[in-house]
Amino acid sequence: MKRATVIPRDQWTISGGFCGSLSIQSIALTYGAWISQDRVRKQTPYGGGGHGDKTEGYEVLPANINTTLNNLKLDHTMFDTPLPQP
């Protein structure tokens, strides 16, 4: 399947930024799935820090991104962070 190129976007700059939810949104768009940053954050569990609450959702962090992607039903492979970058 041919997919689109990830297009750079502007992130919201309030409430801790939205770089994690923006990144997930952008990558999903390359596969034809539009997911709002609001929906991403509302599928994100508390990650032991960052911004957010139960009503508005939480900031996507290394501690909760795997659960967020699972909650969004997105097929993914987590990068083993102790390894050198690919």
C-alpha cells in the first residue's frame, strides 16, 4: 500500500503543547485515518507527569504512548529506547 508523506503541522501551544498527539495524528493521516488531537489525548492514560486531566485527556509521554496507541487500535512497534537510534 502506498501511503502519503507526513506533512509538517503546527501544534497547539497550550496545556503542555500537543506534540505527542500531533505526531500520532500526522502519522495516522499518512495511512488515511484522521484522528483529532483531542481524541488522542482522551485515549491517553495518565503518564506520571505532563499535563491533562480525566476530562480533557492527558499529554502523550514515553510512559503512556504504548497504551495510547493500543487504545486507538493503531498497529505499532515500540522502539527499544536503550538501543542506539536507527
